[in-house]
Amino acid sequence: MFFARLGFSVDAVDHAESNFNQLRGVRTLARELNLPVQVFDIDLDRPFELPRDYGLALFLGTLYHLKNPFYVLENLAARADWCVLNTRIAQVAASGAPMENDALAYLLGAREANNDPTNFWIFSLTGLLRLMDRAGWIVAGHRRIGCASGSDPVRPEADERVVVLAKSRTRHPGLHVRALEGWHAPEGDAFRWTERRFSLEVMLPGPAREFALRFFLPEAALAAGPVRVACAIGGVTAGSITCDRVEGLEFRGTFPAQASLLRLEFMVESRFQPAGDERQLGICVPLVDGCLPFRIS
């Protein structure tokens, strides 16, 4: 209802047979708030087709109620660009055996948790993130809430949840690179100057060890003194280069740890400051069809 009030086109999906008011509640809300929310009765535990494609799927409190979460997450990845998911997770099994660091899921008995036979799979966080990866999602970030120590799949006081933001790798299989701070406006469609501190957000489509960013310098920049570029990721040095020419330069670095969403912080040491230009200038990054020349391997 919130997104519909903001003007977005919204569909609400649930299953009347297991919904506690047979979907009368959501239909009443849409009617009383005079919002164009379409309501669909779909059983996600059987072969299904979503009504259309979406920019964002809100998949909240649903995963552990599904018999086949892999199937549903794959279908969502085929129809939605982004997903906000939350579900219950556990650090230990009902017996107390640890499961936090392994890709595991606990299968609940019919009335083992909250006396609710529609509860099925409670994943460890490691298991959930692996499931999402194999089902076609790139996890951009997550946050744990609830029981911080000894959470399990059964006890109400040991209930821990995780909220996950993910991008569909199925719909967007390529590398995602976004300029953050420290970038000047494009010079036509040719290149962009950076400041002496600039950053990039990189979302990886899969495992990668190394990255490269092409750039160049005006001759006056090297004439003013040595130009050195360094990069850090999460406070860990990822690489550096001392420039010995103006054209054909490429910064090469190494990802210090595997993650899907990374923030790259670059630092430029340079004495170059052309007369009459009040901008702080670092390096020149060419644009290729409007995109930054960043690659991974």
C-alpha cells in the first residue's frame, strides 16, 4: 500500500487457503485506502507463474513457509530485478548442534515451531546466502535482527531474522559499476575527471579475483611531478601504480575477500593543478558508450 500510494504499480501475492483471513484483509485495505493494488491468489508450493515482471519484489516472512524455496527464488529471479527478503535463520539446531558456519537448513516438524504446520525450512545464514546465490541472486547486503546469540529454529525467545537486499543475476548477468564520491561531470561523452579521492561501487556477477580500471593523464600532469594511484577495499590495500606515461594506463588491483558488493576507495597523489581551474583533479577516466572502463577477472 505504501508503494502504491507513491504512485508505483503494485501487485499483492498470497495464497488464500493458508492466509489467515483468506486475503480479505489486503482487499479491504486497497478498497478503503482507494489504492490500485491488484491481489492475486497464487500457491507458491505448486507450479506457478507471476502476473508480470517487476522492478522490486518484497518477499517478507515467506521463505520458511515454502516446501521448495529453491524453486520460488529461481522464479522470482526470472521476473524481478531486485528483491528485499526476510526470513528466520538459526545459529544452532534444535538439539544445540552448531550450524552457523555451514550451508545448512533445519527441517521443522509439523508443529515444532509456533504450532504452525506451514513452517518448513530454517536456514543458517551461510545456507541462505548460498541458496540465493545458486538460485540466481547477487546479495548486495544483509542485516541480522532479533536473537543475537544461540538462535535456533524452534524457541520463540531464540528467534533471529535476517533482511537481505539482492539483485537478480538472471535478469542482469553483467558487471555493475557505479561512480560514487569524487567524480566530476563528464567532458562531453569522452571522459570524466576524478578528484584525488574517489570511489566506485562494484557489484560482482560471480566470483572474481582481480580488477582493472583504464585511465589517462594530460602531459602537464606528469610534468608537474610523479602521479601515484592507490586503492583500498574495506581498509585493505588492493593495489597501486606509479604512472610513467600519459596514455594507455591501467590500474590493476586484487579483491582482498570475496563479496558481491564492494566499495573501492581510490587515492591519487599528484601536484597537477592547471591555472584557472578550481577543481581538484586526479586522473582522467575514459567513457566507453557512457560506461566506465572497469573489468574483472
